[in-house]
Amino acid sequence: MILRDIQQLIGGIYDVSVAQDVYDFLVTDRAQLPAAVRASSSEEQLIVAQQSDAVGVSLYLDPILLERLRHADPIRALNAENVADYWTALEGVSHFLYFAWNAAHDKSVSLLELELQAEIDKYIGSYWLLRRQQPERFPLELPHLLFQRTRIDPLLAGARAGLYRRASRYAERFCRQLEQALRSRAPLAERQALAELRRFYRLADAHKRAHIERND
């Protein structure tokens, strides 16, 4: 199943796992969402609710989006027709996994941190798939497609548009720092890039941004 495949892909890259399966937290009926977020037209939303010491989390993904992915599975063949849907689904799974992993380690997570990590996950998750599917080529188009051509919808983003742009800018800087090692195709360089990704994943919000700025 596509979401479980994505959870396993991201978890494998970062060497993280959680006891929870994303499908156990999936909501596809917008009417079941809290009233405060029900009116949104977003195809993907992570909903977190806290009451006293208990935290509840749900991941909403549009059922039509999931149906399109079932008919054009990016895990088998990622291409121009399904990449936008893949990124939407991957963003949701990224949010869920990152939140769940940090919660399991008693770590709080900021919205900026969630969005920054999701943008990086889109890049590296796409890179991993494309290299697996087409090992003879490097996906040079990825940074341009993800960070230059992708636009933030101001109607959906609302007051958070600036935060999303900030997350995207930081993610682009980090991914371009990784690109040289990934492009070399040398086993040692790829192992170093993987180690860097895993270290970065475990950093807290401010430390992530400081790490990117330090290495620019």
C-alpha cells in the first residue's frame, strides 16, 4: 500500500521507526475532521490535538488523491504525471512519521521544523526512488522542480505562507549541499550523505537551521 511504502522508504533512509502504522491514523472523510480545519480545501493535513497530557494525531489525505496514486504508483514508476501527487502524500507521511518519532522520544516539534523536514524528505525520497528505478541517471531536475517551479498557494497557506517559504528556502540550501556528494556516485560519498541525513533528522529545529547556515 502506497502510504506504508512511503513510510518504509523514509524510515529506511533515516534509520528511524515508530510502532504506529500511518494507515491507523489516516482519515479520508473530511466530515470527520475537527470543525476548525474542516473548511480547508487542502489535500493533505496533519491534525494534532492535545488535551491534558494526551496527544491525538490524524492524517487527512484526499481520497481522490489516493485513488490516483493507486492507478499510477510512484513506488513502481515516478514520473511527471504522478510526482505532484507523490509529493503531497509523502509530505503527509513525513509529517506523521516525524511527529510520531519525536513524540516517542519526548521531543516537541515546531511547525517550521515539520515543514522543513518534509521538503527535504520530498527531495531525498524522490532521489532514492529515481535512482532505484533509473540507476543510470542522476535526477538533476529535482531541485528546480521542487524548489523553483513549485508555488505556495496563498489561499491554502493563509497566514503561514511566509513560514512555508522559509522552510522551502532552508530545505533547498540543505539539499544543494548534499547534491555534490550524491552526484559523485562514489559509495563512500553516498554513505557520507546518508550519515549526514540521519544526523540532521535528529537535530532540533534551531540546530537544523544553524547547521544549514554553517555549511553554506
